Amino acid sequence: MNFDLTDEQLMLQDTVGQAMLNECPVTHLRTIFDGDSGHDGALWETLSGLGIVGLAIPEEYGGAGLEILDLAVTAETLGYHAAPGPFLGHVLAALAIAEGGSPEQKEKWLPGLASGERIGTVALAESGGQWQPDQWQLPRGDTLTGKKEFVPFGEIADLIVVGATGGQLAVVEKDAPGISLAVVDGVDLTRRFQEVDFASTPCEWLGQGAPAERVRDVGRVLLAADAFGGSQRLLEMCVEYAKTREQFGVTIGHFQALKHQLASMALDVEPNRGLYWFAAYAQDHARDEAERIAAIARAHVADRFMQVARDAVEAHGGIGFTWECDVQIWFKRAMFDRAFMGTPAEDRERSLQLAGL
Amino acid sequence: MDLNYGSEMEGFRDEVKAFVQGNWPLSGEEADLPMDKQAATFRARAIAHGYLYRNIPQRYGGSEQEPDVLKAQIIREEFGRKWAPQEARGIGTMMLVPTLLERGEEWQKDKFVRTTITGEVAWCQGYSEPGSGSDLASLKTRGELQGDEWVINGQKIWTSGAHLADYMFCLVRTEPDASKHAGISYLLIDMKQPGIEVRPLRMMTGSADFNEVFLNDARTPADWIVGKRGEGWLVSRTTLKHERNSIGAAQQTRAGLKGLVDLAKKSKVAGRPALEDSTIRQRLAEIEGYVKAHQYSGYRQLTKDAKGEEAGLIALMMKLFSTEIGHKSSALSLDLLGEEGLLSAGNAELGVQAKDSQGWIARYMYTLGIAVAGGTANIQRNVIAERGLGLPRDAAANRSSSK
Ligand SMILES: Cc1cc2nc3c(=O)[nH]c(=O)nc-3n(C[C@H](O)[C@H](O)[C@H](O)COP(=O)(O)OP(=O)(O)OC[C@H]3O[C@@H](n4cnc5c(N)ncnc54)[C@H](O)[C@@H]3O)c2cc1C
């Protein structure tokens, strides 16, 4: 029994955290946040250089061959730093190909994704919030025709993994004909979306295993991990502020009402660490629990993150309500983590069904 | 990360399993003994095998094993699986015995440990007073050394089980001139004496499990003190770390959730099965999120304990987290009970498990008792904010430290 991260995992978090501090301190993050694309090529190169964009890709295809837990602890650190860019969609696309691709397909796409030279993303949602594989209606054929919503960084992606009817996944290359993109006015400026319209667009199908389910479950785990990291950061920001901001002649951390609010926030953060760890661990080591615990963890941690974000605005007073205050960046990460891939309510409903209730 | 116990531990688990299989329930004539005798018989055998009271030396009735939180956890799991008697959970075993082992005189351990763990003697905890609850160190009950006896005057309150107890471990002000915390001593007092009057207090559930205890020239021998004079505050804070049951509370919230699911299965909302009601479903699933977070936080603590490391912030939170889960579960249970929420708590036994509607009513109230007892939610928040988050200490509490 060792329910703890390994030294290697702690080192991984440390390395990623250092890179974020060096390459994307909050001052820099804000320029990306307020910029046009939400993507920073130099940061992507750095993260790629660390190997984290190919962490869970098998070694034979140039990845690190690690597990979902390793990916998740990385997502926690990226969430802590509100890392802008296509990490989430990219690792899910790579996972889909690694799980569902033929040897030729893997050979063709995975090395480029593992090195980060090519960026991947996933096109899951269809209109009306239909995120789940069994809800997809995009017809399956030699080509793709139809619309996908909320495709993360669709504009910069070199390849898109697209969900279609029957929970099938197809891969479309960026320069394929018949793709049109429309910008979505998303709330989280660190993770931008496009809407993607396909018109007789050539594609290749991923025919092995059940990659769509895996993408769904690992996606939920990574959202939970991101949410945990983000909520941890907000808590620290609030505690720090309480120790410096003065009112009535003392730092506001002296006021018990605020102390209790911060204690309640901590209670919304710290217990979720083990929850997301186990949800990630289960993806490789307890496959029969994997879907259910991923749903529970995403619903719970993302909801707590959202609550902590609301509390964090209040804890900062007037400045908390400004664009200038960094809290809003994480607040919007919380909104993303809570709504991407479906709502917590859907996750919870699913978790009961999976328990036979 | 590895959630398996490992082959050595699984070998140990097999041994424990075989032991439970062969020894519980009792068979033959022993199966006709009264239940408490059966439990005592089983416990004696479990001690002989090194399975219970592992941190207590053999000379005091324990089994004196190398501390090992994983083995302790496996024993709890395997005994629990077959409903075999575990270590007695009274306040004497859980609080006094560890304190004596750490701080007591040899003769005190000799006299009290064995009889306490076998359940021959029962204890109560005399800490709270009418004027001293959260601010426990302000307590006023006085003890004066007269010859070879302490003479004690004052009042304790909310004393659970005082009406059944043989002895009380008690915080008493013996050094009136010393500063607040340094004036307190930890005394052991025989409850069966003329100087002690126990008056039951009826709890909101209707039963009377706690009491007022009046001490009017109550007496106890001069050497029935644990630690030195004026060290009582420190002594009362002693806890033995090894083999702490770091996941017990989480196992209780899990059992509570299971009970809630069972209740939902048989309840109706607006004439339809409760489990078809989407609001009920959402609330149930939301509570499970908290329960799972509790469970894996318990595993984190267990791992830290096994390595002998500090668990940090999470350790300060477990009581408040249980309390909050208790509030949420209670609220849902009342909605599931529907019109049965009009019933009284009856004579239901208090505990996490509720067997019928009245048991659920009792539990609905009892979760509040747990919230208050042993340090209120606000006091827990103070601890999290101050010790956990490093925020400034309360000016008032600095003068008058709290539980
Ligand atoms: C079921 C039950 C069993 C018990 N069994 C025992 C027992 O066996 N032995 C024993 O000694 N005691 C026992 N107690 C007593 C228990 O420990 C006290 O009730 C508890 O410590 C609170 O003290 P109090 O009742 O004086 O409340 P108070 O301290 O007066 O608290 C009243 C309210 O004020 C708040 N408050 C107080 N101080 C602060 C502060 N600094 N900051 C913010 N808020 C504050 C509290 O949170 C609470 O909401 C038991 C209590 C219950 C409910």
C-alpha cells in the first residue's frame, strides 16, 4: 500500500513547474491571455522539449510510455500555472491514435505528436451539448460531413481526431479539403475553441479497441487534475493576499470570518488530491472502475474548483472583480473544466447508472 | 503508487483470515455465552495471536507487536468482514490508555490498562465545564492536596457515559497561582464515592447518554495524577501516533453512504421511487464525490503513517470533512424519509448505521453531536486556518487557548 506519488512523479511536477515559472510567469501569461490565439509557440516548444506532450505515447513511437497518472500530475501542475495552449486536446488526440490506430497509423502520426512538432486536438461536441460517444451523429463514411463544436485550438492543430456516429473516431489532417473553421467566443482565454465544419473531408478511421471511451474517461481525469491544480493556486493566492492586505490597521488574515472562509476553501481543495490521483490510477490499474471514478472525480473536483473561484473573487474584494486581478484567469479555467466534455450533472447521472442505480 | 498491500502483507492477510474463520463466531458451548462474554473470549484469543491491542505491552494485557499501520489496517478489514469483535471503542481504550502508556506511572499502567481494554472498568472524560468548552483551559474545577488525598470541587458537564463509568479522567485546576494552562493537572477519580453526583442530561434525541457531574469534596489519592502537577494540559494532548486508525472515519462515511443508498432504494418521493427522482439522484451522487474524496484522503494518511511521515494539512481536516459530509447526508436522509420525518427518534441506538426510520431520525440529530463534541466546527476551522494555512492566531484565543 503506497498511495502517494513517486519521486519521479514529484520531479516531473517540479520540472514542469519550473519551466512554467521561467517561460510563462503570470506577467507573460497575461499577454497570451489578452492576445489573439491563446497559444505560445515558444512555450509549446519548451513543454515539448520536456517530453510532456508525448508522456503517454508508447516509447516505440517516440513518447515516454508513461501512465495516465503521470499525465494527470502534469495536468495538475499546468492547471496550477493556468498554462495556455493545446495540451489537453493534444494528449487526448495522441491517446486516441495510440489506442485505436493501426500500426501504420501510429507510425504515421504518433512520432510527430510525441515530439510536439505536430499538434493534435479532438472534435467531440455536437450541437446541444452532445459530448458523449453514444450521442455523436456525424455520419460515418469515406469522408466526413457535418459540424463539431468547441474544438480546442482547432485553428493551430495539425490533425483533428473527430468523433462520429457509433462512437467511432476519425483522423483528419489540417490541410484536407472541405474544412472550415469559425472562432468561438470562449470564456477561458488560455484554452481557445473553434467550431469546425467538414464538407466531404477525407479522413482515416481508427478501428481498434475503444479509443473514444478512453478519450472520454482520460479527458475527465485530466480536467479533474487541472481543476485540482487551479483550485490549489487560488487558495494560495487568497492566503497570500490575506497576509498582506491591511484593513482596520491589521492584515485581513486576522479576521476570523475571513480565516474561516479560507479554511472552508481549503476543505474544498485538499481532500480532492487523492480523489483525482485514484481516478487517474484507475485508468491503468482498475479498468473496471475507470469510467465511474473518472466521472465522479471530474464532477466533484470541477465543481469545487468553481466554488473556490467564486470564493476567491470575494476574498479579494473590489480588486477581485477586475480583469487586472489574476483570479479571473483561474475563474475561467474553472468554467472550462466544469463544462468541457459535458456537465457535472451528466457525470453524476452516469456514475449512478454505472453503479446499477 | 500501488494500492496493493504487497505479497508479504497479503500473506499476513491470509493468516488473519484463517484465524477469523476458525474463531468467529464461537462454536459449541461457547456460542451460548452472553454476547459480551463471547466478545471477551474472542478478544483474548485474538490478543494471544497478536491481532488486538498491538501497541500495548503484554504485561498490561496487550499483544506487544512491532507497530505496523498496514497490518493493523488488514486486521481491521478482516475482522470487520466477519463482524468479529475489534478493539473496544470506549473512551477509556481510545483516550486514557494511550495517555497512560505514554505518561503514566508503572503502577498506574498495571492497575488500569488491562482492566480497561477488557472492558472490566469503564471510564468517562471529565473535561468540559459549564463555563469552559471551546476555551477548555479556562476550567475552574479545583483540586487541593490535603494530606495524601486530592479534594476536588466543581462541576463537569456533557460527560458522556458518566452514569455508567467506574472512573473519570479529569482536568482539574490544582495550581491557582500559575498561568492558565500551567495550572491544570490530570487526575484519575473513582466515580463511586459520596463526593460525586451524576445527573443525566437528556439529549435532543431523547436518550440520556451524557451527564452533569458534580464534585463536592470528591477525593482521590495523591498519586492518582498522570504527569506532574500543572502538566495536565500537556498530558491531555498526548496521543499515541502508532497504528492510528487513519481511515476509520472515511470507512464510516462510506458505510453511511451505503446506508443512504439503501434508504433511497426503498423510499418514495411524491409517490414515485426516490431513485427515479433526478434531484435525489444528483444529491446522492454529489455526496459520493465527497465520500470518495474522504476515502482517498484516508489512504493518503495511511500511507504517510506507514512511512512515519506527517500527513500535513489533510490530517487537520478530517474531522471537519466528516462533519460536513454528515450534514449533507443528514439533509438528504430527511428528504428520503418523507412523512416518516415526523417520527421521533424512538429508542434508536446512536451510530452511523441506522436500521429503521427512527434510527435515521436519531442519526439526523446525532451528526450534530459529532459536529460539536471534541472541538466544534469553528474550532476546527481555526486550526485549519492557523496551523494549516499559517494565518495569524486569534488575539482572544491567544489569551485563552482552545481545544
Ligand atoms: C454528544 C456530545 C458528547 C460530549 N461528550 C463529552 C465528554 O464525554 N466529555 C467532555 O469533557 N465533553 C464532552 N462534550 C462537550 C464538547 O467537547 C463541548 O461541547 C465542545 O467542546 C464545545 O464546547 P461548548 O459546548 O462549551 O460550546 P462553546 O465553546 O460555548 O461554543 C458555542 C459556539 O461558539 C463557537 N465558538 C466558541 N469559541 C469560538 C472561537 N474561538 N472561534 C469561533 N467560534 C467559537 C463554537 O464553535 C460554537 O458554535 C460532548 C459534547 C457533545 C455534543
